[in-house]
Amino acid sequence: MHHNGLRTAVLLGGLSALIITLGAWLGGGTGVQIAFVLALVSNGVAYFFSDRIALSAMRARPVSEVEQPTLYRIVRELSTEARQPMPRLYISPTVQPNAFATGRSPRRAAVCVTYGLTKLLDEAELRGVIGHELSHVYNRDILISSVAGAFATMITWLSYVAVFFGGSDDDEGPGFVGALLMMVLGPVAAMMVQMAISRTREYQADEAGARLTGDPLALASALRKIELGARRLPLPENSRLTSASHMMIANPFSGSGLGRLFSTHPPTSERVARLERMAGYRR
């Protein structure tokens, strides 16, 4: 938990340094002053509104208990079992099966599942996925994950700002400076997410979630189905989704392009093998 807080502070500091450096490059002394104010605003947005940014990326909306009674019952039972507050529940209209948790703390957490996930999994498998996501909440992984996602979104936004300010005089293109920054800032965002998010957190959430539900094989089965579903229905690798992809239970992309740079997911086969060993299977 302490390490997550430290990494969050480093990310926010890195975002400030990048904005101020970019301001100095594009606008000199005046640019630095404007960039300093922008950095303060960006840090506030990244910290306080990171959950909304992630939910917006997936076009998620709050879901009622009338709409999803099974989902509500599972989350309520597991939250009660863990003696933790119940998170807000959202559903994304995405047909690809996936899920993620976001927020600054267990009291401000949100769990989002896609429409495709609710149609693909049986109740035991859905319970396994919810247990995994709640474990991210209880381990306080969601703070660093949410801030990292907001950080990546803002760096991508900066690239578009750079294109605007770096435009060519004949208005036929973004200009050399804008084009260069677009090429540089995307990989920078990906690198910062990779540095902030440890792949071991997925293994830890798998284990903790399986212990919470008491059924590691249900989560293993769910992971197999989700990976297959994500391969069949990959999400478009646009900036809005790539900046939130590291929070999802499985990589939502096809494995090529910018989304590959943002991937922090360990191999599903290894995750499944670990869960099977928890259940007593020997290989």
C-alpha cells in the first residue's frame, strides 16, 4: 500500500515535469507559467477524477439492482465477507467480455463489467471475476492504476495540444514539432504506465480473489473464456481505450499497435496454472 502511494506521487510529479518542460519548449517563460498552472490542474484531475476518466473511456453507466440482481448479490456477499464497503457498480455496453475496478480507495471504488461479460460467464465464473476485482480494491491497487490511466490520457491529450501549437504555416499538416511530439509522447505514456503497474499485481489479485470466493477453478475458467472472447472481439486501439486497458482483467486488444505498449497483463496460461495449483492440481 505504501509503495502504491509512492508510485502515485512519482507519476504525478512526472506529469508536472513533462507539462512544464513542454511549456518551456513551446512558450519560453510565459509557457512555463501557463504550464505550471496546467500541471496543478492536471494533477488534481488525475487524482480526483481518474475513476470518471476510466469509466468514460468504456462508456460505462451506473447499473441498478433491478437490472443486474445477480451481480449486486455477488458483490454484496463478497463485500460483506471481506468486511469492506460495497463499491459502486457500472456496466459498459461493450460486447467484449472484460471487467475492471477503479477509484482512490475502497470507500470510493467502482467496479465495472461489460455487457459481454454478463452474457458469457455463469454465476460461479462471474463471482470469480468480481472477487478478483474486489481484491484490487482491497489491496489498494486501484489508486495507482487509476492515476496511471489518467496520466496516460493527459499525455496523449498533450500530444494533440502540441500538434495545435506546432502547426505548419500553410495549414497542410501538424508541422514537424507536433508530429515529433505525437511520436514521442505516446511511448512515454506507455513507459510510465509500465513502470507504475507491476504485472505481479494480477497474480496477487487472482490469488486473493480466489481465496475470497473459495473457488480458484471458477476464476481460471472465467479467464480462459475472457481471453478467447477478447481475441474474437478486440477493442479498437484508440487513445481513450489504451489509457484504461491496464486496469482490465484481460488485455482487450489484439496484441499489435499502441495497445501492446500499454499491456501490463501476464500470460493467461500462467495465471490459470497458478489458480489450478491453488485448487490442488498438479502438472
